[in-house]
Amino acid sequence: MMGYGGYGGLLMWLILIIFAGVIIYFVYSQSKRTNNSLDSQGESPLDILKKRYAKGEISKEEFDRVKSEIEK
């Protein structure tokens, strides 16, 4: 009757370390995902509008109308 001595105790510690590593990985990846979404929000609405106009997605009239609404 060895109990948890020998290799049994070592295996339990190894499983615990792997489990903690997986939890740390998921917390780290979640925090990076949150930071990336905050970075994409760094553009102002006017910057986005200018990019859409430059790409030709909206007309000059639309650009002027939305710009005047944004600047209110």
C-alpha cells in the first residue's frame, strides 16, 4: 500500500501544473482579445467616414450629410 507516494504523487502534481497552465493560457488569450477590440475602437467616427468616402463606398452628398450629423 503505497498510497500517493512515489509516482502517484508526481503524476498528481504534473496534472495540477498542466491544469493551471491551461487556465493561465485562456485568461491571457481572453485579455489579448479584449485589448485588440479596444484598439480597433481608436478611430473616430469622422476618420471612418473619411475612409469610406475615399474607398468610394459613399457619395459626396452622403459624406457631407453624415459629417454634419457627426459634428453636431
